[in-house]
Amino acid sequence: MRQLDHDNIIKLYEVYEGEKSVYLVLDYVQGGELFTFIKSKKSYSEETARKIMKGVLSGLAHCHSKHIAHRDLKPENLILVLL
């Protein structure tokens, strides 16, 4: 994750290892899961869907350009930033 520097990918700053745990220091992102957003709306515009997918696909393309694959890509693992 330290190789990744992209607006649509959370930034990893530091990793601390304890005896039984690993602690990751990441950006604080307030907004919630994409899955929760989708479920909370009866409908949303094509423009909203386009913006979300553009961000997801842009971040994913950056990962792939660094030969990194996301092994569990699903709406529950994507966090929205509220603007």
C-alpha cells in the first residue's frame, strides 16, 4: 500500500506490530461504505453512479499499474468521502 499515491485510494502512513496485533495508520475517511449508500437510496442519478464508478475504476487502474490486485473488491469494502 505504501507504493500507492492516488486521490481515490486511502493512504497508509505507518504500520506497528504488537505481540498479537498489527496496527495500520491510515487516512481518516468519513462517509461510510458504498454498500450502505446504495441501500439507503431508492434511486440515484446516472451522474452519481458515473462519478462513483469513475473514482473506483481510476483507483483500481492505479493499483493495476503498480501490479497490485485487490482480492476482495465489493461495495462493503469501498468507502465514500462526503463532499
